[in-house]
Amino acid sequence: MSARAAGAAEELVVERRGRVLELTINRPDRRNALTPSLIGALTGALTAGAADPEVRAVLLTGQGRKAFCAGFDLGHFDDAGAAPGGERDLVDGLATTLRAQPLPVIAAVNGAAVGAGCDLAIACDLRIGHPGTRFGMPTAKLGFLYGTRGIERLLHTVGLPLAKEMLLTGSLLPAPRALQCGLLSAVVPEEDLLSVARDEADVIAENAPLSMSASKRIVDVLATAALTEQDHAEIVALQDQVWRSQDVVEGQRAHRERRPPIFTGR
């Protein structure tokens, strides 16, 4: 059975293949960057999949060869809401929904996974890539700040030193290092990526669903450190400071004008 997501036909392809729900981000001309409508379509498809007893696993990938997902489309910032960091909240909501998904989720990372795309991949349970797969968190180059839960997911996945390296340098992490740190579970030839990911999804889909969903939940709970109210208050204050800064405006303007940004720290 094959279908396209209602209201975002050009952005998301939804297909059932046996017991596996395949979701393909379909904006190759924009390097599969996210938009508010695409985030809504992905969230709806994940929710519907979790409610379908015939679905046992989810496979997430991007269309084309250049990118799994290049982050949030900066051309749609104004569509994310008036509040500073509106797109951050949309992405965080999607990644949180993905991480809380009771079904196992496999990402076939077919190229660059940057910013929100990196967070999206990290929120999946397993990630398979090819030699050209790369991961990046370039907020420092744009003057942005990721949400607390996104940084927490990154930290739990790659560890403290590498999380800081990715956030502070904004550099792309190549496939060999991603495999070494556990960000990728396998690196396969590019032409084999989708078939290998499908085989993995098929194997998982044959397993006991209650056991898998319980195992997922227990691992996630054990991996999460509780924050105090003071910690939360400090983080909220930092987020507000960053998202209301002139550097956020400058980062977007420089990106549109295709020039290096001039950050002032204000």
C-alpha cells in the first residue's frame, strides 16, 4: 500500500511495505530541509503508524543523494510563529515525538544530516549511512541555539567531548567518525543503503512489539538525567537571551545574502 501525506503531498511520501512504515522526506531541491507543514505531516504519519497494529517498524530517509535533511528551511522561519525560536520548538516537538515513538525507527541517512536533520537522525533508534554521510550542528555559525532536549539527545548519543566539538565548531562529522562514536550503527555502499536499511527494518518488524517498545522506553528512561527546577530556569533564561539577540537576525540575513555573518554577541 502506498500513499502520500495529506496536505503536504510534495513534501512527504508515506508508504507501507509489509509491516514497515516508510517515510521519505521529499524536498530534494531544498536538500530535504524541514518546513512547518512537513513537520506536521511527519508528526501525523508517526502518530498514525503508532496507532496501527499492523505496523511494527518505521524507516525514515530523504529523497535524492545529497542530503537526509539539511535542517529547518530558513526561508520558512516566518511560518514557524512570531515568538523567537519558534522553529526550534517545532523541530524539538517532532524529534520528541520520534524519540517517544513506541515503534523502532531506523534512519537511512542518505547524505548530510545537519542541524534539525541531525537531531531528527539522532532521535531515531538506529542510523545506517554510507561513506558520504555527514552530521553537523552548525548553530554557532548562524547565531542560533538548539533546544535543551536536542542538545541532551546529542550528548547522550556521542558523549560530552564530541558534543561540544560539534556545537562549538559547527564542522561536519564524517561517516568514519560517526561510526566510531556510535552515531552510525553501520556504513554501507551508497547504492546498498536503502536495501540494507529495509532488511534491518524487516528483521526488527518480526520481533515482539511489546518487548521492543518496553525495551526502548526503559533504555530512554535510564539514559535521561533529571534536571532540577533551577537547571530548567537557567536554561530557559539562556534560550531567551540567545533567541532575542541581534546575532540571530544577522545570521539569517547573512545566510540570505550569501556572505559570512558578522556576530556582535548582542
